[in-house]
Amino acid sequence: MSVREIRLFGDPILVTPSAEILDFASAAGLIQDLIDTTSLSGRAGVAATQIGVGLSAFAYNVQGQIGYLINPKITELSGGLIPMEEGCLSVPGLWHPAIRHTIAKASGFLLDGSAIEISGEGLMAQALQHEIDHLSGVLYLDRLEKQERKLAFKALREQVWFTR
């Protein structure tokens, strides 16, 4: 299919919870677009909302592991909460320590309707939490501690792409 344009901070779709996908077969084009969009260098994951589609799906590309989840849900978080340096394609140019669990497990579905569970530590755990947050209308900026959030929004207002 194709690499899709990433929606930027301020676009209402980024703070709108996504709808569940009911007909998996009809999502094949979306899934391929997510995988294609995630395949570009420096992209650990892309949620459907980030490409302007309000449906519950994301693709990931973490340390050579490529895949996707439809209607994903976090099923387990462990390993403690720590600040992890994080960025977002929808908030380009900014990196801040978001509070994340070090181990995460998520479940969802594949296009053929089969259930799948993915788990990971470190970057994979972070990617699972980040992308599923997107599908709930939550940005990583919402996971920052209060003082860090103030710094992030100050830096955000200084970005050339940011429109008021």
C-alpha cells in the first residue's frame, strides 16, 4: 500500500479514542499502510490515529521484530515504573522522560481473526504502552511528571511546525 503522513500534535484525532475494528478483513489495507509507515528508519511504532484513521490498530518495528495488533489491550504491566526517554512522531523534535513500566504484555488480533499476545521489556514494552495509549487518545506528554510536562510544552510552543 503506502507510507502515510503522520498527524501532528493539535490534530483532534490524536486525543480521540479509537473505535474497535469489527471486520478484520476490511482492515487489510490499513494494516499494510501501518506496517509501511512504521518501516521508515527511526520508527518503533505507528498507531492508526497517527495516520488519521480512528480505528484500533497499530504496527511496530522494534529491534527487527515487525508486527501489528488489531483491537489491542494491555493485559499486564510489571517491572516497576521508571522515566524512559521517549519521543513521538506526532510531536516531532521533542524527547522527554515518560513514566512507563519496564515490562508489558498486550493482546489483540491478527487479520485472520486469530488472537495474539505480545510481550516485551525495555523498548518493546515502551512501544506497546505508547501505541496503545495513542489508541485511547493519550499522548506521551500526558505521561510526563509535572515539571517535565511544563518544560515539554514550553519546547512544543517553540517548534516550527507547531501552530496555535
